[in-house]
Amino acid sequence: MVVLHVSKSNTYSGMENVAINIMKSMPDEIRCVYLTATGSVETKLLEQNIEYIGMEKVDEKAIKEVIDQVKPDIIHAYEYDCSLMCTKVTDEIPIISHLYSIPNWVRKIGPKSVIYGGACKNFVKIIIPDKNVEEKAWFKDKMEGKTVVLGIPFNAVSVFEKGYVAGTEMTKEKLNGFKSDLLFVGYLKDDKNPYEFIKLVAEIKKNRPDIKAIMVGGGDLGSECLKLIGKLDLTNNIKMVGMQYNPYIYMNQTKILVVPSKFEGFGMAALEAMAFGKPVLGSKVGGLNVTVDDGCGKICGNDKKPIDREAFISNINELLDNSEIYRMKSEGARRRAKELNNFDTYMEEVVKIYEDIYNTAKQA
């Protein structure tokens, strides 16, 4: 069986992590090939020994070309654009549409929801991260009988080992370089809202002049973030460490993960930090609403004001001031990570989906 995975992204983030984990976990009899736009994601693909084809741009022409080359039995398309493009280039190969994120556009009538709803008939399966995606979708009648709720693959044990074991191999002096009060982990782009994190640190500094924060991640806004850090006199408070092969050491050595995003697909970094017992403070967007609750942290926002700076500040201060509340949230974070530790069952379900589709196609 050959499965062609299709993504148009050229960077490595949550969705690409899901695709790579799926491909790495497949049994030998399922060959997976990844079609991607050329870019920084290739470093991760090479590192993980993933078979892939890189194109300058993933469009209908590129998809058709790769289909002719690979001759897949199944197409696994990630997110809205790739799902639609795949329906336009073939009506013979079964297509799985995989919605990694919890997008706002599914909830209301508009161009994207109308077009995707109309395309649902062309998908054999639609993988979604949470049942709310279907329940609140404007076109939920079009999805009926095709959706599979899988969540997001999360291996709590693997994450913990990468952060904990690596730390035990360091000297105390070196490990101190990873310690922080507040941590930001994410690609430095507008959706992740790194500017807001910097401004939050500036506010906290007014009463805590020695507050220590670390920002993990590379991206387009890196130089602008450095300028803002300088402008707000935070050079001694915020350290930018760029993209990290193992960000989990930073998660294990922080006190609080702060996620002030304008948009989040699922919020994997939040879940990963919880594996280390770290409370998470997040804005009221996307998957953070599913991942974070009052037991393991706090959603600092509401429907009208998804990013509430005052709520972030008050909750940061409370966690840093009150050791008992911190302990309770920390224990809650570990419990939440354990609850969502689904890696093996997730991969078993994906294999079953592939096998069912493949066997049905062969019998047709």
C-alpha cells in the first residue's frame, strides 16, 4: 500500500509534526511519501529519514505530477487547501481530508465553508481533532458518516524523556542556562503573537525586576522581537534562543508556559509543557480551549476578548506568588498530559483507516 501525504507548508510546526509522526509509525507494508513545499521543514524530514518529494510550490500541477510518479493507493491531504486541490486532480484515488486545527471558518457560512462543504462528498474520511469541529460546522450534514475524531497524537513519555534525560546529562551550571520563570515556545510569526509575550514580561517586570523569560523559536519576526525587547529595556530579562532541536529541556526548566496566540491549531506546546507538570496560561483561541482548563492552568481571555492581558498578568503573579496554587496546577498539568497521552491508539486508528479504505477500493 502506498499513501501520499500532501502538505503545502514549507515550515515545521504542529501539523507537520503530526504528519511526520504518522509516517514514522506506519508498519513496513505501508509506504508513505510526503509531498511538501521546499523549505525549512526539509531539515526535519531528512533528520527523521522520511521519504519526501519537495516542490517549489505545492499546487494542482505539482500534486498531479507526484501522483503520476508515486501512484498512490490513498491520498492523505492536510488542511483545507490541500484537501480541495486533491479533489480537483483525481476522482479515482481515495482522499482523506485531515483538519489538524480547529478553524473558525467551519462555524459560519462563507466562501471557505461553502466550498469545503461541497467537496466533502469527494472525501472517503475526514479526520478532525475534536468533535466540536463537526458539531459546530455549518456544513456538518455534508460530513455525516465520514468524520473520525482522533485528537492530536501525543506521546507524553517520549516528550518527558527528551526533556528530563537530556537535562540529567548536563552540569548544573549549563542547566541554569535553560531555567526561566516564563517560557514562550513557537514560530515567531503574527499568529503566535510573540510581541504580546514581550509586553507581558514588561508588565511583570514592574513588580518583579528580576523576572526571567526565554523565547524558543525562529521566524520572520525575530529581529522585530529583538528591537522590542531593547525598546522596553528587557535585554536582561528575556533571552531569545532561536529554533531548538530539543525545546523540551526549556519546558522542563521553566515555571510557566505562556501562550498568548492569536490563533492556535491544537496547541501542542501547551500539552508538551504539561508533561513536565508546568502550568499553562493561554489565550482563548483554537485548540487551547480543548487542551487547557482551570485544573492545569488558565484560559486568559473570553469570546469578546480572546487575549486578556490583565488576566495573563494576574494569573502569572498568582502562580509565582502562591506555592500551593502552583503545586495544584502543576499536579493538574501532569494529570491532563496523562489523560491526553494517546500516541499508540492514534497510530493504530490511522492504520485501520488506511486498511479499510484500501480493502474497500480493492473490492470495488
